[in-house]
Amino acid sequence: MQPSPPSSRTLVASSLAAFLSAGALSASTASGAETTPGDDLPNIIVIGVREAPLGQDVLDLDQENGAPAADGAELLRSVNGLSLGRFGGRGLEPTLRGQSQSRINVLLDGAYLHGGCPNRMDPPTSFASVNTYERIVVLKGVQTLRYGGGGSGGTLLFERENEPGKAGFSGGLRAGTTSNGLERDIAAELAWSGEPGYLRLNIEDRSADNYEDGGGDEVRSAYAEDSIYLAGGLRFRDQDRLELALERTETTDALFPGAGMDAPEDTSDQVRLRYRAYDLAGLDELSVELYRTDVEHLMDNYSNRPLTMPMALRVPSRSDTTGARIVGEFTTGSDVEWTVGLDYQRNERSATRFMGPTTDNVQMVQSYLWPDASLEQAGAFAEVRWALSAGRSLKAGLRYDRVSADADAVDADPPSPMLPGPNGLYAQYYGVTHDDEINENNWGGLLRFEQRVGEHWTGFAGLSQTVRTADASERFLAAANPNPMMRWVGNPGLDPETHRQADAGLVFQAGDHRLDGVVYYDDVSDYILRDRAHGQGDVLQDDNASVYRNVDATLYGVEGSWTWAVGGGWEASASLAWVRAENTSENRDIAQTPPLNGSVNLDYDASRWRAGASLRWAAEQDRVEANPMVNSGLDAGETPNWAVLDLYASMSLGSFGDLRAGVDNLFDRRYAEHLNRSNLDPFNPEAIRVNEPGRVLWARYEYRF
């Protein structure tokens, strides 16, 4: 696979120039355009997380108060109960309630996208162009069944509002930079609304150098990213909309200190078609969505670093997803609301590792990492919500998924007698081979009760069952190596994992105080554990290869937050989250579980300007699996506690826009999140801890018209 020509950057640059010209023209004519109420209000900045239903966080990204984010996951740093695993400058991995990767459903503007890297250099959130989304909805745990099977840890909904709020031309320009890493973040938007529809164009150009940690050491984290987003819609009747959106993101020369390779190329093309109608055929609302997302990824160990290994390696890979969803909502009587739907998703993945003696001769197949793997899921669901009385409601849901998994290249010719093909590896470690399509029939359900108690208290309790099938890596990954410790082998014989969860919470609201807390418990049958081969019984070898197995597990934890509107423009708040994850089959901890963590915040709001401070902290994590000779070895070791102080401020410049600035990690502390990412490196399988950035001065400017 040849890298794409550098046309995207040229296109972005020319589009920026065209945007600025169009913006100047539209600004001069906007006064004559039709406006909606509120268009003449001052441009007041409000920073924070919008209040949402119990167990949800809604982040209004126009109100986001931090430094320019590296990717979509970093936008979520302020969400209580959500932790991030760092692998490099971007590609951060979100973890909700101790669960990550395919245990979290991630939808980008209604579409599923699965990354193209077997080692997850590009999780789905890395393709969320940070300046093109209006909000992110975070559903913690299982609150609905409408977004697909699985999602035991939660669901992340990146959402856009493509239809402008006023007629005529509108748009904006955003620019940001930091003193430590990010060179520039420039984004522009141009929108038009009229008859018979609307258009929206977003373009973004971002680049970053390596940053320094708090000890002054350089961390390989540079990257460059361009994106273009174009959406258009047609209006029908009063509220019905037909909308088509096209998007392309291109990341180049992304460096990863936590891996033996870098990513010289990572490109996605996304197409979405959506029809939304109201009061149609007895339905209050009907939504029909079709999407296609294609990802091409290339990683190697020589394009962006000196070749120090014995052999040059490259891994071209792809991940293509096709999906559809149809959802109808209607009411029966005055107090029963129904949501029913069908959805479909098919993901196809392939990745082959090549090797050679020099960078000009990297042709010999070393491993079939994803041997033309495919995963197909077709689902149906129904949910009903009863308003039992004032302040009391009950929600119930049922979901069925038909899942099929296959891999067409498992019988490919072995690279050499010492490097078996995929089926040879599966047989060697599990005593099974993949010969026929794998089919599953998975059932899920949900009950959720909410009750207002008196004037100040609201509570909820929920029960759910969800089933998650093994992903392409867990089931089919086939990383061969003469040294057994360097092998990484998927398991075609895995059973899907079944999560039976219970959670409950209370919210107290009185005057200037708000206090909320949630407890949850997740009993998991057939949890899919990434482990090392130690002859456990379901693994035939005792040679420390990376393997996947089914075990039973429990995850449980608490989350809480408090807010106090002190008065005089002052507000204080605090939050904490704690989770514990255990392999109950073997009385072991589960690796990559975040420690107790939280934040303490103090904000002052003076209407046209605002300032605040945030103390972020995490306790020591000593429940780890850091020795691959004994356990999974996925943790880099015990992580000491840490605390860092961030300062931020914002100011409305009226018709001249908004300015935000701040400093993260004010005292330049050297620290690392406990979550980290291990290698898909045939010469170094050890987990690597990547330190967070040291002191970062940052500034962001936004102008809208």
C-alpha cells in the first residue's frame, strides 16, 4: 500500500483561504439576512458540563474550557468515571467504569467506525475531528439498548448539529496553540441555510511536535492531521430532514513511544445518509440512517525513527464498516412511550506484517495479524417507558442480536516452518482451528426505575444484561514469532461475554448545593481476558505468549460529585470515581484498571469573563499485573499517586469573538496515568509507561458570525 499523495493538506489550505474570503463577504451581508430570536445577544461564554439525566454527562463543546484536545477522547477528560490510556500524542483510549475498547460503544455522528490498527493506535475516538462536533453524550453503564449490542461499560455519542440556527450565511474560525507539543490547531466553518435546505463545511488543520514531560524528557508524540467535513440537508414538511454527510480525516507521521512502530499514514473516509421524520404513519418520530466508514492504516519501524531492530517491519491494514439503523418512536395513551428499531453492522478487517533486511525490501510475510476477518451483527430492540405517576417512571427493554464471525485467510501459506499461519497458531495454543463461520444468538434486557422522593431527592435503580462478542483481535489475531514470548494469538473458540449489571444512584438538590452518587456491580460470565500462556488448562502452552481466554469476572465501583454555588459568582465542585475489577475464576486482579481518582474545582463567573482552577488527582494503583512470566504483564508496574493543578480563564470580546487561555500542570509535575498500552512489537513485548505532558501554556481564540 502506497502512502496517499499530499493532496489533503493542499486542499485544506486552499479551503481555508476560500473560507476566509467567504467569511468576509458573508459578514458584510449578514445584517440583511433573516435572523432568529437571540441573534443579537452578546457572545457570553459558559464553561462546564450541561446537566443531564441521571447517569449521563452531556459535554457542550462550545463551552469546553481546556487546552486544544489531541483527539476526541481527550475532550472527555473532565467526565467523572472516565479515564484515558495514553499511547502517544493522540489515539488516547477511553475507559468507562473499568471497561474499554469494544466494551464501550462509540458512535461518531450516528456511525460506527472501527480503527485500522491491530494495536489500537487509532481507536474510534481518534477519528472524531475535535472542532466539528457540538456535543458529546456520555451514557455510563447500560441505560438504553438502542445503540447496538455490547456497550457494557457505556456509550459515547459524538453529535453534530448540521442545520444552522439562522438563515443565510454563518460560520466561524477557531485557532489554538500550546507551549508544549501542539504547534497549531486551525479550524474553519462555513454554513448556509435557506430554501430548500442547508449546507455545512468544516475544515481543520492540526499539527504537533513532541512534548516534554514534567522531568524535561522529550516524549515522542508528534503528528499532523487534516480533516474535511461537508454536509447538506433538504427540508420536508415542517421538521422532516434528509441529510447527506461526507468526511475525510488524514493523520500522518504519528509517533508512539509506547510501541515499536509509528504510523506514517492513517486515513478514514466516512459517508452518512440520514432521514428523520415526525408525525408519520402513526409514529411520533422516525429515523433512518445508513453509513459507510473506511479506514486505511500503515505502521512501520523505519519511516519516522532510525532502524535499530534486526529487520525492517511494516503493517498495512484496513478496516471497513457498513451499517444501517431504523428507529421509530410512538406513544400509547398519555403515559407510555415506545422506542423500537432494527440495526445492522458489518466490519471487515485485514492486516499483514511484512519484514525485510532493509527499508527498501520489506516484502516477506511475517504474520497475518487480521487474516481477512469479518464480523456481522444484525439486531432488533424494543424499549418502553411508563410515566407511572408524577416523578416516577419505569423503563424496560429487550434486545436480540444475530452475530456471525469469519476469517478467510486463516489457511494462508505459513511464512516459514518456524512461523505458522493463523490456524496453526490457534491449534498450537487452544487445540482448535477456524474452519466454519461462527454464529451467536445474543439476548439483552434492561429495567430502570426512577423516583423523585420529596422536594430534594431523586433516585434510580437499574438491572441489565448485555452480551458482547469477541472482536477481530480477540478471536483471530495471529502475530507469529520464533520467540514464543513475542507471539500474540487470538482464540476462535471464545464464547461471548455476558454482563449482568445492577446500579443505583441518588441526587440531592437543595438551594445552592447538588450532591450525587452512584454504585454499580457487574457480574460477567465468560469475560474475555487478555493473558499470557501459562498452561492454564484452556491454554495448551506454557511459553508466555499473549493469548485470550474466557474467565468469570466482577467489576464494581462508586462515583460521586458535589457542587456548591457559593455566591457572588463563585462555584466550588469536587468529584471522585473508584472501580475494582477481579478475575474471580482465578482470584486475580484484571490489568489496566484505573485507581481512585477525581478532581476539585473552583470557578468564578463575572459574566463577560471567567476564571477557574482544577486540581486533578489519582491515588496509587498497586493492584497490577506487571510480570508476563507470572500473569498478563499488561501493566507497566505500580503507579504512584499524583496531583496536578490547572488554571484557565475565558473572556468574551463581544463582536470580536472569544478568547480562552490557561496553564495545565502548573507546577510541572512528572506523572503518568496508570492506564497504558502494550506493544505489538515482535522484539519487545513489555508494557511501556508513557508520561503525561509537563507544564503547558495554552490559548484558544474563536470568532463566529
